[in-house]
Amino acid sequence: MTVTIYHNPECGTSRNTLAMIRQSGVEPVVIDYRTNPPSRDRLQQLIADAGLTVRQAIRQKGTPYVELGLEEPTLSDDALIDAMLAEPILINRPFVETPRGTRLCRPSEIVFDILENPDIGPFTKEDGEVIIDAEGKRLV
């Protein structure tokens, strides 16, 4: 089973998602989308496969979103995709692809929906939030 994560190692949500994937018994293909952004077609496919609009897939926080005027509601999807490709930090993260589907894993536990083995045992996020307790019960 191939699992791919479009990852930002500086993002806690992305790191937590990657840890959950690994704890499920899979070593994913890890793509740092900031240094190796997807092609236009690939990005559009990720967004479509995740069931999102382009606006839902663009990151605002900690990016040049406002400075680039991307909040303008009349901007086309093509213009937004152009901006995401020019400034990859605008691509929201992490996108994860598995044979069971594609998701933007925000929050990180959304990844359970598409893992072959979502019963990963106890898991605590970096911030201390317990997602799965010692008995294997999901708390979120």
C-alpha cells in the first residue's frame, strides 16, 4: 500500500499526521511540498480528490495570503492555484493520499478515515492531547 503525505516538517499538524501514519505500520512517501511542490495538474487533482474547493485548500495563517490580495472573492480558481504554485506555503497541509482516499488532514486525526489500519494503539499529539487512550479508545 502506497501512502503519500505532502508534508511541512515545521507544522505540528503535519508532524502528528506523519506519526499516525507511521504508527499504523506504513512508511509513507514524504514530500516536502515547500521545496518540491506538486504540478498544477497534481495539485488540482489532490484538491478535487479531497472533495475541497480551491479556497478551502489555500492556507491563510502564516502565509502571504493577505499581502497577495488572495482574499478577493472574485479571484478565479486558476489565479489561486497560480499563487499556490508560486508560493507553496499557501498550500494547506498535510494532504495525504492512500488507496482508501485523499484528505486534507486538519485536524490530523482525519487521517484515520483513509488508513488501512486505523487501530494504531495509544497516541498523544505533540501538544499533549490524547487522541487514543491506553485502552485503544479514540477520544476525538
